[in-house]
Amino acid sequence: MSHSVTIEFDGSSHSVPEGITVIQAMWHLGRPMIHGVGCLGGVCGACTITMRSSSQTESQTALACQTMVEDSMALTFLPPDASKKVMTPLSADVADEKKMIHFYPETRRCVACQACTTICPQGIDVMEGVRAAINGEISAVAEKFTSCVMCGLCSMVCDARIRPHRVGIYARRLSVAAHPGSADQLFTRIDEINTGKYTEEWERVMSS
Amino acid sequence: MDKIEESKKRVQALRASRKDIKWPLLSEEEKHHLVHKYHPDYKKEAYGKIRIGPNQGEETVREVVKLLEGESCISSESISLTPQRQVDVLIIGGGGAGATAALSVKESGATVLVATKLRLGDSNTVMAEGGMQVAVSPEDSPIQHFMDSLRGGHMENDRTLLKTLVESGPSIAKWLLDIGVLFDREEDGNLSLRAGGGSSQARLLRCKDYTGLELMRVLKDAVLDEDIEILEFSPVVELLTDGEGNCSGAILKNLDNNKYTVVQAKTVILSTGGMGRLHIQGFPTSNHYGATADGLPLAYRAGAALTLQDTFQYHPTGAVYPEAMSGILVTEAIRSVGAQLVNGNGERFINEMETRDAVASAVIRECQEGRGVETPSGRRGVWLDMPLVDVLNGEGILKDRFPNMDRQYSRYKIDISKDPVLVYPTLHYQNGGIKINADGESTLKGLFVAGEASGGIHGRNRLMGNSLLDIIVYGKRAGRAASLRASETKFRELTLRHLEEYQSAQKEAGVVPQLVSPILFPDYVNKD
Ligand SMILES: Cc1cc2nc3c(=O)[nH]c(=O)nc-3n(C[C@H](O)[C@H](O)[C@H](O)COP(=O)(O)OP(=O)(O)OC[C@H]3O[C@@H](n4cnc5c(N)ncnc54)[C@H](O)[C@@H]3O)c2cc1C
Ligand code: SF4
Ligand code: SF4
Ligand code: FES
């Protein structure tokens, strides 16, 4: 790779090859990177950064393993998710919309400032998810957080100390219990196995 | 670059003419021939003999031989084996198998500690996209699932392990629903099923193309709900034995201060996952940062036997362009809804639903014989024509079903609904591993193994979707069996006698360790 670009972090400029990711650039610069790397595939949320290119006035967040270095990009690594989880035991009787707020009552304090939506590196409309939670729409919340990588940035920036991603994952778990349909084919199959429907065939297969 | 554009134009121009053609499946004989000629598993030069230990005389790739023959960072002189921690069951590795095992141990009432290399959930599990195989549909049965897996595994699967896997599938799926895993559903409430390569029936449960993320998020949340103690950034660097063939604990290394912690445990569950980051035979990989096969040298020098340690899965469709995405997986599920593989001339060359070893071999053949496409950085590949998915299924389907793939490519300004992408096999999965029985116990007593680190279930080639099932089924079984054993056992002596014996075997065989193993991380750091 012949061309190089200059990136800025830790208060100084560094020259790195073009076409590589921010994480690969750190390796290139001799930094081992243990905290701040997990999957290298854009799904674990360990590698969040803020970055600003020279043409932008505002910085944006990104996943370092999914971001190519650009000339005069300024970047900072962000800390991993440190938000506290509330114990949310799942049982059939909690699968209603009130329970979503029950464990995370501060959710109601949302002042609709959009900070969470703005910061989400996955492009999730986090605030809409929070609004849906306040309105008790479990499946709408669940849908919103499908691609959440649990990086925790939304919770880090919320002035009202709401933990949107925690509410999101809880809503997703709840929504399974609250699902209106029943997975009958699955339950039939379990019965068939338990009542020995396949026993004879197994004997044949295993002895062949 | 112009050549690439030209080739891409051909792919697009010929799309309509090939879209409805059903490519014939290979006969068993043709497949055998193709795989033996082109698959990396059959590349003799890449293999070496294991000279010491339980599998002495057998072969595996040189990268793994080196790990097995490596030396420990621990020696009897350098460490006191007085335990700093005592626990009934120690779980090593916090991916899907480890998290499931932890829940299972907790449920049984034993005390449990999870030690993991990065954070809980930073794993191969979180990266899985395509889905998990369970025989659910009325047309399907556990027996068909078994037969498909056996055929896929070249008939070398451990049949007892495989039977247990497929038979437990449905009840495991129910357990996952119970803990709140949001699988895609049909309108009537039934689980939505999709076809996978090498499978005679549609039986992939999934959550869009975020199946692993969904599984791992929920498992992690459930582990936190159970208040299970987790030590993060604390990889295990050596197992401890009582010198009489029982595993009795392990030594963890805190990555932040390099201090060791000696843990005494009645039983140990090893769930350290796969090996992609060894870059076997120079292949790029789809695996997470910590996939360095740590479990293999740890278990092996403590006395546990391996099985099928010579076979690896090279996923046929790893990204080769842009360079920054190299090795990243393009899920097989995209092929199961119609995306076609096309060579540089715009021609198809294989039925996309053959087993992975056959498809990967065919891609390698196309490239070796000059029908591939070269990227600016010198990698080779063939086209995966994803826009066809919308042509066949309706506009918007591709992005709706594969939001993760869309997001990854769009970060590099590639629109997968408009342009085909270049792919080449990527090192993906360790088919074999540490030998276990149906309780997940290895040949070293008290050492249980679950997930990708174990071997036998999948034979010589794992079918798509069988690993996610494997980690939950055997995570649970190992958890249960390890707890039960712990309830009948006292703490055993902590020694490094296995290491001393291993070292003298090394000396006798004239083996000079070339590295310290486990390696924990790949060495990507520039030393200049
Ligand atoms: C990109 C990708 C897509 C995939 N898609 C599918 C799919 O669609 N369907 C399917 O069935 N399978 C799929 N697989 C395979 C499947 O995801 C894995 O095989 C499976 O999740 C492995 O689970 P595990 O718990 O055994 O290992 P992992 O999930 O990898 O967990 C192992 C854990 O152990 C930790 N660890 C490693 N070494 C040490 C040590 N020395 N000490 C302590 N901790 C350690 C690791 O950091 C990690 O957290 C995919 C794999 C990849 C990489
Ligand atoms: S919703 Fe929050 S935790 Fe999830 S990806 Fe977005 S910012 Fe990260
Ligand atoms: S940051 Fe907090 S207060 Fe602001 S919109 Fe998001 S949840 Fe509401
Ligand atoms: S390392 Fe996992 S998202 Fe970047």
C-alpha cells in the first residue's frame, strides 16, 4: 500500500497507510489494543470512537473496527459500557407493558433531547425507542433495538440518566413472552420426541 | 480497477440469463474429487506430525502443531500454587457456550466463576449471522437433521454426540424462547425457518442476520440477572491437575496488571471457542479477536486427547474487497435466498447450496484456474451476486432481511442491492477439537469442554447453523454434568505435574518449543 494519510489522536499527528481501519491503524502504530477491541466485526460494541474529519464541524461516533482512516481525521477512543443493569427476572406474569417501565422508572423522565439518537453508532433512533417504551409499546421498542451492539453510548450521554439500551434489551426479552402467537410446531415436535415417535427409527439409524 | 469494473458489468449484464437456472448438485464422487483437489484441508505441505502427547503420531496444520508443542508461561519455580480462589465450577471463556454453562451451573445450585479473555460476550458467538438449525417443521425430523449433518461431516461425526445434538434441538429452542431470545416468527406465531447449505429441509431459526448478537445479548443479560461472578480480561494461561489424571483448577492472568490468580475448582469447563486468528495457511478470518485456539494447548498438555484436529472450515464467502473488510463473513443465508456465485467471466460454477467445503473448493478452483478477479491489493475472489435476491424475492427484501450486511458494506459506500461483491474463502471454524463424551467431559477427568473448542459432533465439516445449536446444547449438558460431579467431589491437590511430564516428553522427542502457548492474541502490532 503506497499512499498514507495523517490521523490525529492523543494530541499528535500520525502517518498511517490508507485503506485500513482505525483499529488496524493502531496496530500499525505499535499499540496492542486489548481494551477497545472485541469482535473486529462491528457487533460487540467494544471499539467506539468519536471522530471528526477536516470537512466536518461536528464530531460523530463510529465503531473503530468498521471505519476506514481518512486524511486529517481526528479521533478519540471512548470507554466501554459501564451502565448498571437492573435485575429483570423474566416470568410469564411480568410480560405486560407496565413492566418495561417498572424496572427502569427513570425512563419516563426523557426530555426528548435527541442526544442518544445522535450518538448511536448503529444509527438507531434511540429516542423513538425510549418514547415507545414510555407509551408501553413493547414490540415497537424491541424492533428499534434489533441492531443494538450494547456499546452503552446512549446511556452515557443521557442527562436524565436513562439507560435506553438496557430498556431496549429488556423490552426485546419481554416481547418474546408477550408474543401473541404460539410456536405450535415447535411444541408438537417436543411432544413427538418425548413420546418416543422416533425411537424405532433411531434404532435403525444408529445400528446401520 | 477497470478490469474489476468490466467484470462487474458482465455479471450484471448476464444476471437475467442465469437467474432461473438451477445448477445441478454434485454427485458424491464429483464432490469428493473437488474437495480433495482444492480444499486447504488436503494440502499436504501445510500439515505436520504431532510428536508428543495423547495424539502423538497424528497430524494437524503446522500452526496448531506449534501451539501444541509450545511452552507454558508458567513454571513450578515461578508461582505459588496456594489457591487464591475456590469455586465448585470454573468456566473458562465467556462466549455462548460459557454463558450457557454458567446459567446451567447456577441453576443446579453449585458455585460458579467465569473467567474470560476480553469482556463477557466478546466472542465468535456474537458474530454469528445466519441462524441455528432445529428440526421444527412438520415435514422435518431430528432424524433428517442427523442424516444431513452426518453427510455434511463426511460420515465421521461421533454419532452419539450428534444424536444428542439434534434430539435436544427443539427443547433447547424452547428454552431460548423462555429466556427471551427474539427469533423471527411467522404471522401465525410459528418460528420462521430458512434453508441452509447441505440441509434437506428449511430449519434455520434466526433473528434477521443478527442471530448471534441476539443470542449473546440475551445470554449475557440472563447471566447478569443471575448475579454470576465474571472476571473479564482474565484469560486462563495454564490448567492445574492433581497429578493423577484429574483437573483441579487453573491459573488466570490479569491482562491489566499481569498478575496471576490461582483458582481451585472441583470441575472446570473449557469453552474458549475457535482458532481463526491463527490465520492457518495464511487465510484471512471471520473470527473475533480472541479466537486463538487457547483451549487446545491448555487441554492437550494437561492430558486431554483431541479428535479431528486436522480439519477446519473455510467459509466460502468471506469479503475480499474493500481491503478493510477482508475476511469478514457474508452469511450463507444470502445464498439460500437466491444470491449466486459467479466467476470473473460472469458464469456460475457451483450450486450455491452445496456444503461449505465443496463451495469453498469450487471458489478456490475458479481463482487458481484464472477465472477469478484480482483486487487492487492483490487478493483474488469471485462475485457474489446479491442484487439477485431482490430480483427473485421483491424489491427491498435484501436490506430488510440482512440489515447487518447492508450496514457493513454501506460503511464503505457499497450498495449491496445494486452491486455484486467480491468474495473468497475465509478461515471460519474449527471442525474438530478436544474429544468429549455426551456429558461434555474430556479424556482428562474433571475437565469438561463445550462449544467450538470441542470436537466430534460435526465430523469433518460442520453444517451451517449447527454450531449455535451445539454451544447451547453442550453448554447446558457440560454445566449440568460438571455441577453434579462437583457435588460428589472434594477439592483436589493443585500441581503442575502434567507440565513437568510434558516437558520431559518434549525433551525426549527432541521437540524445541517455538513459542509460548496459549498465545492469547494474534500478533498484529507493528514492531518498527
Ligand atoms: C462471523 C461468524 C458467523 C457465524 N455464523 C454462524 C451461524 O450463522 N450459525 C452457526 O451455527 N454458527 C455460526 N458461526 C459459528 C459460531 O458462531 C461459533 O462456532 C460459536 O458461537 C462458538 O461458540 P463458543 O462459545 O464455543 O466460542 P466463542 O463464542 O468464541 O467464545 C469463546 C470465548 O472464550 C474466550 N477465551 C478464549 N481464550 C480464552 C482463554 N485462554 N481464557 C479465557 N477465555 C478465553 C473468548 O474471548 C470468547 O469470549 C459463526 C462464526 C463466525 C465467526
Ligand atoms: S442503542 Fe445505545 S447501546 Fe445500542 S448501539 Fe446505539 S448507542 Fe450503542
Ligand atoms: S438522551 Fe435521554 S433524555 Fe435525551 S432523548 Fe435520549 S433518553 Fe431522552
Ligand atoms: S471490535 Fe466489536 S464492534 Fe468493533
